[in-house]
Amino acid sequence: MRTRRAWGSYTKQEGVRGGSTQTGRPSSGLTFSSWPSLSWPPRTVGSSSLSLSLDGGQSTSAAQSVERVQTSTSSSERLNQASGALSSFTHRPALQQTVSPIYRTSPALLLLISNRIPAYELVLSGVKAGVIVVVYDHRGTLSALLTQAERAISGHRAQRLGLLAPGGTEEIHLLHSSSLSEKTLLTPDHREFWEKLCGWVVPTEDGGGIDIFSPLAASVSGVALIQTLSTLTGLEVWAPMGLATGGFQNILSEWSDSSVCTGVSNQQPAAPAFQYVCESVLQGWCRQAKWMEDVLRELRACLGPQLQQVSLQARGRALGHFLWERICLEDLCVSKDLSEALTEGLTALTRHEETRPLEFLALFLTRWSEGKEREESNGEDKRKTKGADDFSLAPHSSQRLLPEQTVVDWRGVIARELHHSECLYLGRLGTVLKVYQEPLTAALNSNRAILSYADIQIILSPVSHILELNRVFQVDLQARLQQWGAEQCIGDVFVKLCSSLRVYTNYLNNYTTALCTIDKCREIKPAFRAFLKRVDRTLATHMLSLQELLLCPVWRIQEYVTLLQALSLHTHAGHPDHTHLSSALSTLLRYRAFIQKLKRNSERDRLMEETQQMIQGCPNLSEGNRQLIITQDAALLRSPDEQIPDSLRTYEQVSDVGLFLFNDALVLTRRNVHHTPFTLCHRSTHTFLASVALASLAVREITHTRYVCHAFVLKGPCRSWVCATERAEERDHFLSVLRSAINSALTEHQ
């Protein structure tokens, strides 16, 4: 594997390809708080242009539209609250963009992007020219998605089909009610969908294929899905192998068409993905999607309502371009070698109490440079012995391919990635103790307490237990790697770790309490607030806050699962490591399900609390196992004459309503929209109107007429309500979920 600067980062060995011609544009002066660990290469030219067709028929660029919208002072204030995300930035001149030709002379690439992907707007803003992109609503149906794709390609055939949707190593969550897996692929709906969709892609012999951005090639069932899909469609299917840790960084690792199971590789890392999206944008999104999503959530709330009249795709691309233009991360980009040297030097500096840090850093960089020159000199000599032809094959390491048909020890690659990421994981856990626990304990012992002993124990002591456990795990891994061979085993090391997972269980059970304690102490103890402000998001904390560092054990379990699945995939059944790997993987899969259940319960409680606060005059919602399923804005309608047939009946809007669907009841609220003076912004408030038990609720659609569209009737025991949504897909999705919830409620009452 390649050398990485930080845990959970997959860094290519050189800069990116291409460049761009830039023209100046004045900056708006908007600023954000710091964003951890960001360094992007310059963005490659080629993003397709965007025009927003508004009601008046005007065509405006994304930048112009956003500049009109950003006049709102309150919008700026809300954007500044998107903390944990963006560093203060300087203006970068706008990029010149190449407009896709209207008449394509060669097949284009087709990219499907689900709007459930975190920060999908940024990916959308980096789509290359010549790529037909379809942003689809995850709440839709397979037939609706097929129609949307057919409309986008306009009778042409696509060169390749890309799919970016939520998923993992075994399945893809294509739609809200439709997951793609080895088991579901051959069902009639999925089979028909993929056969029709891939019928619009050129044959494999002409370069056709499917690129799936989920790490399906990291697991046995994922590879089986790839092979079955390839057989069904007759196309080559590629997916990431899951050899990189952290977020969506699997996309930046090696990809496979499942032939890699034999130990053969001839594919450049992330090459399929870079056909669709600019390299710089994709790299930044893969590494920082979680933080970007927090910012874009604020952007959607502030700017989204001003772009309601345009499509989901145009709205998403406008917000993505806006975010990219504001953060200007290319300005912070340095070469890979310099970045690596500075990172190592500054890390070494933090380990020593130097009175002359600049002299220390200068000496370190000098020695680093000398070491690099010696390595390059030795490498040059070795390359010369192989002949000039081999040297000419790799003019630029970012474009360097593994030699064709080279047998790769994938077990060794995965084991080294596991050990490397484990060392970085331990570094972050050690940071919690060194940067937070030790100073707080020292202050307590010197009678200058920042936190009490009890608070320190609640927040930080569980981390020390995990650190102790994983240090043993890392030592065992290192011992096996030092004697690595084809028959070497590490499954028993994982089994040993799994036998002590109660340490992680105790940590997770205490995790929510620890976060609440941090929040409480920040509010009531100014000294602790000042302490966090001083040490959070510094080099010593890897540019992460305390709360983000406490998330590392949760993320690590998922990484263990992915790496174990990849290791099991490349370990044949007769290998001595196979039994232990299978046992450890089974245990960690169950543990991951346990963590996911905790996350769902936490999300459910948060949504219930927010909903209770949102609805004025609402009865207590926290009863039994009640959970919020979906919310929908609608218009409440009234007909002057109920005796007229539906096809001739006219309606007038009475008010705006909010529909809050729970698993046992439907709550209706009166939604009041308040516009802010001198701005384009508005906010909504909800007042309790009525609630109906699902077991006694009936629903009926109203046929679309010249007088009403997207309408439906909710009929309760005492009265009924006629509602209408803005779009047909909103009504269809809401009614589908509502009917499903009603059926479940009726089943429980029987």
C-alpha cells in the first residue's frame, strides 16, 4: 500500500493531472470555521456548465444565482454556524469551464447519483464535461429512475455507466425501498431495471462497462454480486476493493472487476472514478464528506428555498459550486513531497520540547531531503539495471500503473494497510490522553482544577481502556508482519481482539454520557471552554476536536469489518487462516449491527426531541416505542361544494400544513411561513392541528384534473382533510410510506 499522511486518508504518490486557466472574480468575504486536515490538489478543468431555468425563462449561471441569493444577512449568519467544517479561506479566481457540446459525436458517460449521498452537491459540481449526470430522489421507484435516465441520454448510447449511491461491501441502497444485493438482483423488478438500463450502454468490446462506487470487491458476496451483474448485463463491472480506510476513501483505492481474486492487477487506483469527476473534487469529497455534509445541510436550509423552482440536479449543482467557490482549498495545496515532509517534521516537533522550533524544523527538513535523495539515487540505480524501457513506463507516479498481469500478494497488502491504519488509530487515541487527560489531571492535582475527577473519568477514562487493548493488538500484528509469508496467519489475532470487545461495549454505553458531560462542562465552566478552544483542532489533535476524536472507535469497527472482508476474500478455504478469519468476521459483523442499532436509537430519540420542540402546543410525543418515519409539507385544501363529482370539483387552499408520520399516528400541523424583511429568506413554524391513530386512518388519492393536482384525502374517524403536495413524486412517496405504516399498525392491532 502507499504511504499515507494520516489515518483514514488514501493519498496518491504525486500531484494530479491537468491544470486550469483562471479568470478573476470578486470575493464575497464569507468565512467559515476550521476544517480538519484539508489539502486538495488543483482542480482539473472540465466541469460541465450549469444553467438554471426559472419561471421567467431566464438562464443564469450558478455563480450569478448564488450571488443574488447570498444578499441575506441571516443566511450568512446561519452559514457561519456550520462549525466543524471549513477553514477561513481566501478568494480563488473562478475556473473557466468547458461547456459540453449539444451534439455529442462519441458516446458519453452516464453517472447516476443518489441524493442520499452525503454532500452529493460537491460531487455534482465536479462532474466532468462529457458526462451525463442524473441526480435522482432516493424516495422514488426503479421505473421512475429508469425513465429519468432514458430522458437524460435522449436516445444516445452511453460509453459507461457509473453509480454513486449509499452502500457497503455487500449491497447498494439504490432506493429507499430497494437495495441491490446478490439476493435481490435476480428479482423481476431489479432484473428488468438493469437489463433495460444497461441496454443503453455500448458493448464491452467497445469499452462499455459499469462502475459502482461502493466497495463491493471487498467481500465474497459483493464479488458474487459483481459477477452476477456482469453475467446479466454482458458488461464489465468494476468496484473498489476496500483497501483504504476512512469514510468514502475506498473509492480512491484499487478497483476490481472481480478477476483480482486470482491475485492479478492491471488497474490504476481510482481510475474508473476519475473518468466521471474531477480528481481534486473527488479526492476532497472522499476524505471530508462527513464535514462537508454538515455545511451543506446549512446551505440547503438557507439557499435551497430560493432555488425551489429549479430541478433537484440544478439546485444541487448550484449549491455544490457555491461551496467549492467559497472554500477555495486549492489555494492551500502544496506538493505531495513537501506536504509529507512538513507533516512528519511538525509531528516530530510536537514530540520534543524544543526551545528553537524553527531551527529544529529546518534541520529536520534538511535531513529529510538528504534521505529522499539517497532513496531516489538507490532507486535510480535499480531501475537502470532493468533497462530504459521500464523507466519510460512511469513518467509520473500519479499515472503509474502496476505492471500488467503482475501477481500481487493481496493478503499482504491488506495486512499492511491494517497495521498502518492501526498505528494511526492508536495515535489518535493516544492524543486524547496526552492532549486532554494529562493536562486536565495535572491541573486537578495542582489545585487548579479545570474539571473534577469524576468528569475526567466519565469523558476520558474509557479511551484509556481501548488504547490498552489495541496496543496489544498492534504489537501482535507487527510481529506477524515481520515474518510475513504466504501461509502467515492474523485471524487468531483478530479472534483475540474479539474476545475483549466488552471494552468497546463499555465505551459505547458511556459514549452518549461523555458527550453530554462535555457539553455541560463547556456551558458552566469557562476554564474548560477556554481549554477546548486552545487545544481543539490543532496539529497535536490531528486537526480534530475532542468530540470527533471520541468517534474514532466507532469508525474503527467499520474499518475492521471492511478489511476483514477483503482479507477473507483473498484467503482460500484451505488456508490455515481461513477458519479464524471467518470466526472474527462473523463476530465483528454482529458487533457492527449492534453499533448501527445504537445509532438508529440515538437518531430516533434526537428526531423525537426536535419534533416535540418544533410543534407548538403538541401533546407529548415520547410514548412507548414511537418513532418518526417521515415528514411532508403540503397545502390544506377545501372544496366549496362537496356534492360536486371529484372530476369537476374545485378547491381553494386554506393553509399550509405539515404532515408528521409516526409508526402509530399521523400528526397534522398548521405551517406558518414568515419572511424576513429586506432578505429573500423565510422560516416556518408549526402549530398542532390534529392527530389520528393510523389504525383508524384511511387514505384516498384524488385524480389529477385541471382544478387540482397531486392531491389526496386523509379520512379519520371524525373528519377528513384534503391535502396536496408540490410535486407528484412527493405525494407518491408519502402515500406509499403512509400505506405501509397503516398496514403495519393494523397488523399489530390484530
